[in-house]
Amino acid sequence: MKKRDLSIEFCGVKCENPFFLASSPVGNNYDMCAKALESGWAGVVFKTVNSEKMIEVSPRFDATRKEGTPFVGFKNMEQVSEHSLEENLRDMKKLKENYPNKVLIASIMGASEEEWTRLAQQVTEIGADIIECNFSCPQMTTHAMGSDVGQNPELVKKYSAAVRKGTHLPVLAKMTPNIGNMEVPARAAIEGGATGIAAINTIKCITGVDLDKQVGLPIVNGKSSISGYSGKAVKPIALRFIAQMKQDAALKNAPISGIGGVETWEDALEFIMLGSGTVQVTTAIMQYGYRIVEDMISGIQYYMEEKGVEKLQDLVGCALDNIVPAENLDRDYIVYPNFNHDKCVGCGRCYVSCYDGAHQAIVWDAETRRPSLKQENCVGCHLCSLVCPIEKCITKGEIKFKDFGVEREIAL
């Protein structure tokens, strides 16, 4: 296989590939970050530093599962780094000294303009390449920091300006998804002096309730709390916010680092195609370790070879033009499902889901245990193909134009 160019220029900084540790438990000290960089990650966003020492709860994690799959969604009740500012600055300085060709992004969080400026100065002095402003952690114990700041465009602008005052480095504003319209605080960050955006941080959640103890999870001395949700389950929400920001006139040229549910090279490539220059990862590393970056690099290399793409940079934002308002979607035709009876195992899931949850468009032969389509009832929703457990057993079939419309080529 011919080696493809996975390098990305992000905020004016050359990155050997788009893969970064997110600011989180996976990049909490020198040894962890050094191991990640040795594994092939282009850089790290060191876990958020501030001036105060954090006191954490135990236990602090929970997960949602489906049919035995671990970590569909993950709840994290940690705040920012529990290490002292001096320890963190020392570790970051050592990382940059020992890995000069890797990218160090220092994540900071202050509670006042003065603190934001001072932290920016300090991480600039130790050699960081980029600064990320954490405006979005949803489980801080003070409303002066975290997602409460990120929901306030005036504060986002003011603190971005304070960081800009303390550094010449590129600045990323890390956005909270706990808001209806992310473009508003993102624009405020750019107006305040930020170079680009990181998105998304975790989503406020309650993952579950212990039915015997009648307490939310995880249980901390008989109580629980709302905190941040991450993992594969949040990827669709993250992709939506990324696309909306990149399609905003004021933000379309702003670099974006995509975060939220990246586990595989396919996930990463989806973020890139919607405009992310780099991607950050946490929850997948907590499940599988730093080694996943090898599969991500290899997967994208093979994809680029198959598609004849020489430079990954050429794929950034390539799918944006195909994301259109709902009113602009083509509603003139129906694509009917096609059943491959040679692959069918006769489980009946398509029939049950169509009858109980859709349009009663599948006829079930109880004797042969095979489905067939009742076309006059079918609306082409393709729920049947989504619930089918056999790959490519139910595929896209005949296309029918509504109201005898003019037939034309349809891209599926």
C-alpha cells in the first residue's frame, strides 16, 4: 500500500495525523501522555489545569449498555486536573521537551479574567503549541467555571479576550452542547480573539437509577448528581453541532477540533468530512487503550488508497455541501426494500417492527418463515433493514416516483 499523507495543518500548526487525546482522564500526567505519543497520537490536549486543587468523588463513572455492549454511553463525574498547577506545568514542559515534534495543547480554565490571562501566560511560557479554553465542563462545583460559562456568550467573549491578552498562541474555545444553538457562543469566542473551536464537551445526563436504593448512578454516599455523558451515543449530536458551525457564515473558516464518540477510523473520518481538522478521543481509550490509534491510522490509509486521495487535508469538509435544510430534501420518490431470501434466517424481526412500529407493509409467511413486501402500504422508511440482524439481507430495491413524476437518476 502506498503511504498516504495524513498530516493536517491545524491553526497554523503541523500535525502528523489528526488524532489527539482529549482533555480528560486519558491525558492526566506525563507518563500517560508520553505513552500515547509513543503509540502514534499526533498530540495531546493535557487535562484541564486551573489554579485550585480539585477534590473528587468516588466512584465517579457510570455507563449505559445495550444487549451486552459496554460503554454505549459513559458518565464521568470528574472535574479538571486533581494535580497542582505546578505539577501540571512541569509535566507539560517535560512533554514538549521530550517530544518536540508532537503537538501539545494546554487546556485551561479560570474563574476570572485575570486568572484566564495568567494561565494563558503560564502555559505559553512552558512551550505549549495551542491553548484550549475549557468553557464547557458540566460538573464543576462552582458556577463561575465550566458549562455555565459556555452558555453565556458575553462571558465566552470576555474570557476569550482575556486569554488572547496573555498569549500569542492559537486559541481554541471548547464548546458546551448543553445549549440549543452552539453558533452563538462560538461566534462570541472568535470575536473575543479565539482562533478556532473544539466541540463538543460532554452532555449533562443521568445515566440511570438504582431501583433498589432509589438513587441515581453512580452512588456517592447515598446521593448522585447530573454530570457529563460521552461515548458512541453522543456522536450524532456532536456531528450535528460541527456541521452547523461549519455552515455558519461567521464560522466557516474557523478551524474546528471534533470531539464526541470517536472510536474507529470511520468515526474520525465522519468528523473530518464535516469540517473537523483534528479529532479528540477519550472514552474509546478508556475502553481499549492508546493502541486504537494504530487502527485509526491504518483504516484511513486504506480508505484514502481505495478512493485515490493523496492528502487527508483534501477530505476536510467534503461532505458539508450535502447537508441541506429538511425542506430542500427530494420528496418525489420512494425506495422500496428488497428481501434476499437466501440470506434470511426467518427471525421475523422485520415483520414485527414494521407491523408494530411502522406501516404494516410486510406480509409474513408463517409456514416458510419468509417476509414479502406489501408495496401499497410501504412508504420506504427502511426500518426493516435497520432491525434485521443479517448484513445486506434487506437492501434498497425498486425506486418509484410519486404522482407519476418525471423519472430521473437518483443518488442513494
